[in-house]
Amino acid sequence: MRLTATTSTLVATIIAALSLTSSVHAEEFWSEKDVSIVPQTFKITNLLRTLDLSKPIIREITSAAVQNIHTDQNQTDYYFPVDQAYSDNLSFITAENRKTKEVLEVTKDDEFYDAQFQYYRIKLATPLPPGEKVQITVRTSLTNIIRAFPTHVGQAEKQKFIFFGNPFALTAYPATKQKTTVITPNNVLEVHEHPEEVDVVVKNNQVILGPYNDVNSLEHGIFEVQYEMTGAVPHIRSLRREIEVSQWGNNLAVEEHYNFVNRGAELKGQFSRIDYQRNPMGIREGNGVLGFQTKIPKLARDIYYRDEIGNISTSAIAHQPDHIQLMLKPRFPLFGGWNTTWYIGYNTPLDGYLRKVTGTDKYILKVPAIAPMPDTTYEDVEIRVVLPEGAKNVKAVLPYEVDEIEYSTTKTYMDSAGRSTVTILASNLIEDHAQDLFIEYEFSQTSYLTKPLAAATMLMAIYATSIVFSRLDFKIGGSTLKK
């Protein structure tokens, strides 16, 4: 379980190649003891950390028993640190009271900031008196952390990944006792590096680190495990989601454009169709992708699925009690490093997504941000919502922070002034972000006449033009008068 000199050199080479700490070298990143800059008003009496590596998206659950050690002041803010080297990989974070299951507010803190750690402020549901304890559970999701090693595998060969991280639960406060449990997809695993204080325990598909006693705040070390994981590492490089609202036609039109890549271990050599037909199950044991599944609204109609070449017949829908399961199959299996593009679209009744505020001209549109695909990461997402012509005072209300919100005007057929448009740009999303976003706008009753009046005006113009042109003589030369 310990490293030999040769293995240590190999691991160091791997770490450098993976560049897991971006511009910060691993040996520099863990070279010094750091001091938490947040007020030391809490002490952690016991902490249990679970690190789930069974899927491409790394899930971490930290449950801490927290005690207010301030002598005469209630506390309302608990701080949770994240390594700056992994800040771009942090996709989702939530917190709750472990006992009551009450969701706690989590915000990125701007006051306490340094070059190595980003702190998140967790607001307690009720102020915690001196000497009292509360149990806080923090859940985080990290993307693009694991790397395939070896980087290339055969067509039906199983792939392995390396996880390199901190064996200690990173906290802003000292902990009397803590333990980390690492969960891998199966029992095919090897621990290459771990702290010397306590030997690791491997039980089936779990690696137990600790318990550690009297752990300092921001304690860090080196831990590395290599494990086997079958299946693809699905990644959407870009998703463009276009939503068009038609109150006149009571219709919501949706079209989604996907650029997909499999981030698993790359295929060694060339794809063999003969080997694939001889052993079709081999691709399931490796990392090839045979198809995709996504959910669309239950009342969706006019469903289509196309790629760059055209219409594809290898798609199917399955009606579920509350949604439609859309199953898509690309033209060829997608191995590690392979990519493809496609787009889907459908129409659905608008009244299931639009609500009018009683006694006003205000409407609230509620639509999901993305259609989730299991275990998939979304690198760049653009959501474009085109509202009816005449909509004004538009405001987007989102359940989480995004990169940018743009307000503009889009002109389509039969438009006069154009339609108000909201464009939302986001990055590093996962299926947890498949939440509803809200678009508020005002739309008066007279605005319903905008489209018919525009159409009538255009038809009258065409009719008047045709009358004028029908009375003009376009013959070459004048008419000949008979004597």
C-alpha cells in the first residue's frame, strides 16, 4: 500500500501530467500549514466525510457536529472552505441542518478571501447560543477532477481512473475527530498514497481514512487512489437551448443543440466493426456510448431529432406518468475522445408553463433550465427565451448564480418592433441544475392585437401593391393607333 521509489517517481509524473492543481504545483500547494482567516467562533467535535467516486461527477458529503465556543455571543454564520485550485471544478453546493433537514442558505463570501481558499458562508436557521451544538451537512459536486490512467484502452478493455486529493476534510475550524470514507464503483482499486499517521482500511469498494484526532483547520495532505470504472464519461461541450413563447397560439417551442464528447479513456488503435459484432457486450464493459436518454414534457408533440446529416430513425419515445422518455441513438458507438452533435425539438402547450398575476398585466413563465442527462457535465450553456411581441419590463429570476444575463430584442416574421429576449449564459452545470427558472414580464390585452394587426397591415399592403401593379402597362413601346 506504500510507495516504492520507482512508484513515487511514476506518481509524481502522473500528477504533473494531469495538472490537477492548475498553475499551483502539488508540492507547493501542500507545502505550508495554512491559517483560517475566518473568525474562530466554532469548534468541530466530530466530522464524517464521504467521498463518492462511483460516478464521473464526484460527490462529497461532509457532516459536522459544530459547537459555538464564543463565550457570550450567538453565532449565525458557519464558513466552509474550498481550495482555489478546485474552485472552477465546484459545480454545486448545498447545506442543511442534519437533524431537522432544513435547507440552509449558502453564498460565496467576498469578505474572507485569500489566494488559496474560497469561503462559502452558511447561514444557520436560528442563532446558535454559546456552548450549544448544531449538526451541519454540506454537499458538494465536483466536475473534471478524475483522469483516465492509462489514457488509452482497447475497444473492450476496462478503463481505470486516478483520483488525487486531500485525505482530510477541509474545514475552517479545528476538529476534535474526523473520518473520511471513499467509495469507488467496485473493489478493483489501489491506494498509492495516504497519510502516515493512520493506515488506510480497504473494505470491498470502500477506503476508510482515519479516524484522525485533533485535526487543525485547513489541514491537508496527499491521497491518491486508482480504481476501475466502466461506462462513459459524458460531457456536453456546449448546449444551446432556444425557447419561443407564443401567447397567441398557446404554444411553447423548444429546440436544443448539443455538442457531446466522451471524456473516458481514449480508444487504442482503430474501431473494429467485426470485433464489435462478435462481442456486442464488450462495449458495455468498456466506455463506449450506444445511446442517450433525456426527459421532455409529458404533453410534448411534433418531436424531432436530427444531426448534421439529417433525420435519424434510431430514436424512440416512452410515455411515463409524468414525462416522456426520449431515447436517442447516434449513428456509431462513441468511444473515449469521440464526439458528435445533434439537436432535438418539440412543441408543448404554453398554459402549463405560464401564469398570470391576478389583477395585473404581469405574467410569470416557469421553464426548466436544462433537460437533465444522468451523470453528464455541461461546459457551456446558453438559454435563449424569446417572449411574445409587446412584452415589456422583463426580468429573469434564477435559482442559482450564472455567468451572465442579457436582455435584447429579436425580430422574426410578422414582427413590427421585435420580441423581448432573455439570454442566460452559464457554465459547469450538472443535472442538479435542472431547476425551474422564472421570466417575469408585462403583456397587456392590447398586445394580443399586435400580431393580427401586423399581419393585416402586411396583407393590405400586398393587396394594394398588386392593384397598382395590375393597372400599370409594362409593354415595351407604345400602343399602335389604327387609322
